[in-house]
Amino acid sequence: MIDGQPAEAAPSPSRSVLQHEWQAFWLAVGFLTRIPMLARIDYSQKLMNQCSMYFPVVGLLLGALYAGLFALLGLAWSPLVGVLLVLCFHLFITGAFHEDGLADSVDALGGGYTVEKRLEIMKDSRIGTYGTVALVMALLLKVALLTEANHIWLALLVAPAVSRLTPLLLMATLTYVTDPDKSKSKPVADGFSNARLAIAAAFVLALCILLSFWHPLLIISSLTAVLLVALSWGVYLRSQLGGYTGDALGASVVFSELVLLMLL
């Protein structure tokens, strides 16, 4: 009793954990997309750190939207038109988040001759020649690869989920190297848990196993794409920057999607 009133029962540990993970999921949704968060978020540094585990899940959610939209558009238009419209939807729903990272990364790594200069260029909101060319070519290549895929719906579904595992590997193996006071991704990068990385990887692997019925090489292709980009891009970032930035993580998602689509 408290002041004559019965005391409220404390939430059970299991309920508290589930509520925490539910908020972490929606925080990941809000971080990566424009989708409104359908949960009240008790924001904290710890929650921001832990939400990255759900990046592949958010990718699957996006993939389901893309595949469903493509199927709907296919009722009226050709596969090429459908892919182009889905790509427009993708750029809108994600705010071109990862594509912006690609453009900034290529501008910085192509135009800077010192680590300091590269980081300075990367923070500049303006896009240069290197970034423009890289962005246009990446989008054109993505459209070409999707239209040539045996199962376009499958590529649209799985690529966003698989590709969002790559930045988690980079966060786990490289050092963060930008101004923490001006970076959006610093809270995600700080204190990243290897245990949560393992859970995210297990989710992606289970998804690929489940969908391998439609494409027998999906598991090998997905693992190859993620590991190849994480290793090659990671080594390059270490040599050019000494670690990774938020923009570099976004670029890794784009690279992983393209490599996976090429393998498929």
C-alpha cells in the first residue's frame, strides 16, 4: 500500500525485455525509413545502439513492400516500368538514405587526398561529379539487373534484407572515424554488440534458406555478396579513412545489393 492505495505491480522481466525490443525495432524503422513509428519510444543511447540488430528485419519489411508493389504494377505495366516505379517508391520511402551515403563516400574518397580532407568532403551536403556519376550508374545498374532477374519479386524481397547485414559487419570490425557531435549514425555505431550481430546474421541466413526453394543458389549468393563487400569495402575504408563513417555504411548497402543482384 502507498498512501492508502495498492501499489502497482512491477512489470515482469520478460515483458520488459519484449517492450524494449519492440521499441528497438520501431526505432530501426524510423532510422532507416520514412515509415511512421507505431510505438512510443523511450529513447536512450542503449536503445539506439541495440536497434541496429533489426536492420535486416526492416530490410525485409521494405522488400515485402517492393515485391507487393511490383506484383500490383505488373497487372498494368511491363516489368521495366514496374521496376522503375518500385525504385521511385524505394527512394521516397527510405529518403534515398543509403544512396546519399554512396554519393558522399565516392565524392570524399575520389576527391580528398588526406583523411581530414576526405572527412570534410563527406560532411558537405553538396554532391560532386564523382558522387553524381556513382549514383546514376548504381541506379541504372540496379534497374538493369532487376529486369533481367529470373524472379524479380524474389530479388526485390530479399536484397534489402541481405544487404543491410553488411553495415553491421563493418561496425563490428572497424573503428568509427568522424565527428561524433555531427553524425547521425554515431549512436548506432557506439557499443555495437557482437551477440546482436549474430542474431541478425542468423535471421538473414534463415530467410535465405526459406527462400532457396525459388533460387537454389540464394544462400551462397547472399553470403558471398555480404562477405565480399564487407571485406573489400572494409579494407579500402581502413586504408583511406582508418575506419568507417555513416556514409560509408550506407554505401555498403548499395554495393551489397548490386553484388547480390549480379550473382542472382
